[in-house]
Amino acid sequence: MKKLLLLLALSFFSIQSFAAGCPDGSEPVRSISADGTYFVFECDNTADKDEDNLIEESGAINDEGSLIKYNFNKGSGAPFCDDPRGYCASWKSNASSECKDNYRFGNDQRSLQTQLDYENCVNQIKFKPFIGTKLNRSSNASPTWNEKANADRLIKAGWDKPTLVQPKIIAASDVPKVIKDAVEEGLNASIERLGNYGPLKIYIIGNDDSIIEPIIKDFCNWSKNKSDDFKRCSDDQGEGMREMAYIFPGGNGFADHGWYLQKPTQTFVLNPAAGDSNEFLALKYDDELQYEKVVTAHEYFHVYQGAHTVFRGEENSVYSLPRWIEESHAVYFSWVLGNENGWIYINSRIQELINSISSFRKRVPGMTILDIESESGTKRVKDYCGELCIGQLQYEYALIATIFLAQKTSDDALFLDFYKQHKNIGWVAAFEKVFGISVDEFYLSLEDFLSMPIYKQIEQL
């Protein structure tokens, strides 16, 4: 299930670049590994100090906060940092006692629960330079027999072409008409820009979980095989829809692509933003109402992406978009459309975005969007610094990458040309063909850009 985290609510600080990554305060030297599959960050060994003694004597990493005596370098995906004991992080000097006393590391049930209950505590932790993910990116753009068979079936069904079938919006009975109208406006603007892909149903979940069972039943019948166990769908995505109504504060959504069905379908689910009392914020604040249109555009872009992926059925395929592209392109499309239609204003958001990622790069040096290109890499990120790190990488770090790329080419190259090529030759080849730069070269140019002073980054974007 894809959940739209939107842009994480973060505190923005006075930012520096991540020059504090080495023991002597210098900036790690960045290069790509010999095989071109991951970033290498190295400090000047001549300036090395006896950091082990520093840690033992002061309990600090780079004289900041207190050492977290937990071995990060155990389990799959290790090592994450170059500390021989696996002590990869310390609490910042201003970290709260609540976080220090309650936040736990590890994968046991108790630790995972505290990571959920105190997830923002990770922002009070300073990490050592992250050892990047070594990619096993496939260079084979020839689809397998299974991918070809699925592509033939989907193309025959018109999956990759605009349809004359109009999308259908189904809302829970407690969803106000003004919100349904906002969703329809966002949908129509998206279709006008990209085309009408489907057949598509949109489900709007309200704030009352007692009345959504008919919607869950319709969702499961529409988006799943009739032979599938309804209970399985109800317990999986259906449960997610129930949680939207009574747990999440709203502003969530996910898309579902029924490419494997005999008659393929497209779907996305929305849950309007709600306040502390589970009230619809769009009824109180106009900016929240406008943002429902932005969220709709985001989810529709996922439908568009799905329609332009026809070679399906294999893991680690060049025809499967990495999550940083999948999510950042959807966010950027929704921002561009929102800015064009007066729903949001993009300039102030870009400045906040740059400040946030500058802070992230200082706090978790060495971690980049390359680390979430693969699902195995994404798991390493989660094991190191949690879901919030994944969220910042795919919705913020990657969004800067996408805006940076659009500035060098065009929005149409990003939204239209890239996906036309991706459908036929896969995302890696399409990236180089449309944008005139290889993926790995782009990663390096992005890091060079993000190492510039904040004001210069803002000027360029």
C-alpha cells in the first residue's frame, strides 16, 4: 500500500552543509565506487583522531550530545557506519529527556512500538557518515517472457492509452459536498494535463469508520480478482481504509493498479485532512480545501505512472520505477498543477524544502536518494534511522532532485517524454535519453548542487 505522507511536518533550523561529518570537522570527500553502484564518503586519514577515546571519555560524537551505545552494525544490510562497535549515533546536546528515556533501537516488538510512538525523536539524533547502499541494478533492458506476456495483454486492453470511460468518485456519506467538488476539480485538471487513464474509481474515506464497509466492499470487488478471498482484501487494504477513518489525522491516500486483472482497473483512495477532534479541516480553512485538490493530483499521477508501466511481473526490473522517482514526480506534478491553478504557491515551499534537506544531510551525512533506489536499500535506510528518513528521502530529497532536473530540461520532459520512453525501454535508459545524463552522473551533480550555499540553491530552483 502506498501511503501519501505528503510533506512531513518538520522544524526548520539554521542550516549548514554536512561539513561536520569527519572527526576533524572537515567535509567527507564524495566519490562513486569503482563499480559505479554506490557513493563512497571518505575522510582524510591524516587528520584522523582517536575517536574511540573521545567517545569513551566524553560520551560524545564530535563533541555533540551523548553516545548511543547500540550496535547498528548487526543484522542484514550491515555495516551502516565505520565504527568497529557499531556505535553510529549520538543524541544531540539539546535532545529531550523524554526521547532519551523512551526511544529504543532494534527490531523487537517493544522497540518498534516506541519508534512509532516517538518517531520524531530521530530528529534529535546525529548519525555518523552512512555507508551507502551497493546497488545491483540490472542493465538488461530486454523484457522477460513473463513481462512481454503481461505487456501484450495490457496493451490489448488499452491500459496504456487514454480511455473514454469517465472516472467515478465514490465518497462515504459523511464526506461534505465541498470536499467531493474539490476532489473532482483536482481530478479534472490532472486529466486535462495528462489524459484520462483508467477505467478509474476514486474512493473518499471520511472520519466515521462505522459507515465505510460498503465502500471497502466496492473497492475490493473493483480492484481485486473475483476469485480472491474478500476477507484477505478487507483485512489488508480494507483495514488501511478503516485506519484512515479513525486513526490517521487525514491527508492520506494510496493508489492501486489492477494490472493483473482480466479487465484491468485503476484505483485510488483519499482521506481528507482532519483535526484533533477528527473534524474535516477543509470546512474550517480554505488552504486545506485547496490542498485536497493537490492531493488528488498527486494520486492521479500515480495512475498515470501505472498506465505507462506495461512490462510487469518481475522484481528488480528496469521497468519498475524506483520509489524516489515514483513519489517525487507525483509530488512535483501536484505542486506544478497547484501553482498553475492557484491552489498553492510553490516558491515558499521550495525554500522550506531546501532548508529541511540541508538539515537532513547534516544530521545523516552520506545518505542520499541512491539509498532508496532499490527496496533492499530502502530497508537498510529504515533499519538505520527509521520511516522518517525514508519519508524525507522520497518526498523531500528526491523532490529537490526532480525540481533540479526539471529546471535543466522542462516539465514536459519530466511528465510526458520520460514516461513515453520508460514504457518501452525502462527507466534507466529513458532517464539518459530524455535528460541527456546518466542516472549515476545525475546523482553526483545533485550532490554538488546540494553542497552549495543555501541561498544559491534557492536562486537556482
